[in-house]
Amino acid sequence: MFTVIKIGISAIIIGLITAIASRFPTYGGMVAALPLVSILSLVWLYVEGQQVNSLAKFAFGVLEGLPFVFSYRMYV
């Protein structure tokens, strides 16, 4: 049941981003570029009761990947 709730909430967020992008493409792009997937993943992992150590490793991995994302965004 919890998986269905996670999928529903995630789908609603993606739908909202799509609605914003269809009306305001620039703002939709900015919202879509946010690390929403990482934040959602951290929240779901925390709610499921994962160890704080594994959450910290996950967050550190996300932070390590940010320079690549920013350099790609600047290139495009």
C-alpha cells in the first residue's frame, strides 16, 4: 500500500511540473531542473526507516554529481 501512495504522490508532482511547463516553458524548465527526484528519494528512504548513515551516503552522492549537472546546463 505504501508503494501505491509513493507512486501517487510522485505522479502528482510530475503532473504539476508538466502543467507549469506547458503554460510557462521557462519556469517549467527551472522547476524541472531542481533536484526533485533526489529530494523525493531522500524523503521516501527516511519514511521507510533507512539508516541515517545510508541517507547521508546517498545525499553525498547526489552532491558529488551536481557539478556535472551544472556544467552540462551551462554548456547547453
